[in-house]
Amino acid sequence: MIDTEPDDLFDRPSGPVRPFEFDADVARVFPDMVRRSVPGYAELVGLSGLVARRVARPGTRCYDLGCSLGAVTRSILRQVTGEVRVVAVDNAPAMIEGLRARLADVPHSGRVEPVCADVREVAIENASLVVLNLTLQFIPRDARLELLTRIRQGLVPGGVLILAEKIQVSDDRGGRFLTQLHEDFKRANGYSEMAISGKRAALDRVLVPETIEAHEARLSAAGFVGVERWFQSLNFVAWIAWT
């Protein structure tokens, strides 16, 4: 078991906040970061494995696009046996290195193919499941439809996409309430006001959220015949899209 270091990246004032990137510093604290920053993250990862158990087919592939340190990849391995390969893709070398280390003592990890590449440049072939877990929001907005269309074309009949995203909320009472609750969630998990504001500044224009309606319209435009919103925790939402 690899120890997780506490996320203190934005607790140390060091001049202007630089844009967020998935470098070695982020990889070092990433498990703690997502646990304390993303409400429902552990449940979403576990449920993704259950979806995989239901839809993954022998002889096909599962893709974990934007895999980071491989939480979803490991969840899939725990739930899916047999001749199903998992292609785990991330463009950050530090994340792929961390993924390899975390797979070292995981049963059946030989079925995982780690790939260090931009998810937009990876061929999606013979896939029964593709997971985009908090990944599309980091892709340029004008490239998102093309990526989803390629995923749709690479899925076998009956294949499934899991898409999970932080959503853009409206500037009304309900939207502001969700935003405030998310910040309260981070405070309750020990983040300082400096850390909350620093990370917000670092993610500005790097993580670009969209509304629920925009995501669902794009999934339809990409050719998915069914879209089900199946998970939400505050301003984080997940969909299942069917071929």
C-alpha cells in the first residue's frame, strides 16, 4: 500500500498562483486532494466498477481516459474478471508512473495497459466501456464533441460511456447554494481559506465546466442513443451513455 501525502499545495504563499497542472507535486498528494475536494468521489469510483462488471464483455477493452493514479482502473479490475483488458491513459508522466507503482501488488494487473498520451490521440477500439472521470472538463471545449464522437465510434454495440464532470451551476439561489456547500465541504475536510482560494485561482480557465444541458446535448450529438444521469453529489454529476 502506497502512503498518501496530505494536500498542502495551496497552503504556502509563494507569489502569484500558477495555472493548475498534473505534475509530480499534484501526483504526490492527488488521492488526498480528490478525497477532500470532490464530494462523493469514493462512491463514484466504486459504482464505476459495478457498472464495468455489468457491461464489460470478454474479448473487449475498457478504457480509463484521464486515469490519473488509476482509482477507476483498480475498481474495474476488482469487479471484472476474464479476458477484458483495461487501457489506462493519462498525459501526465507523473500520474502514469504513480499508476504503475499502485498496480504492483494488485491482482490481475497484467491486464492493464498504461499509456502516457493525450486522450484525444488514443485510438478507441473494440471497447465495451469507456470512462471519462473528471477529464472532459480539462479538454478544450471546441474539441469535446470530436472526442465523444470518436469514443462512440469505438464502442461495440451495447457499449457504455461513463462521463463524470464538475458542472457549471446557474447564478441563481440554487446554484449559489451548491457552490457554497462545495466550499463548506472543503472547509469541513480541513482546507484553509488560502488553499480554497488558491486552488480556485489555479483552476481558472484550466478546468472549464459546462451545464448539465450542454453535456447532455453533446452526448446526443455524438451519437449516443440513450443518456442517463445516474449520480450527483453537489455540483458533480455522472452520466451513463449507451450506444
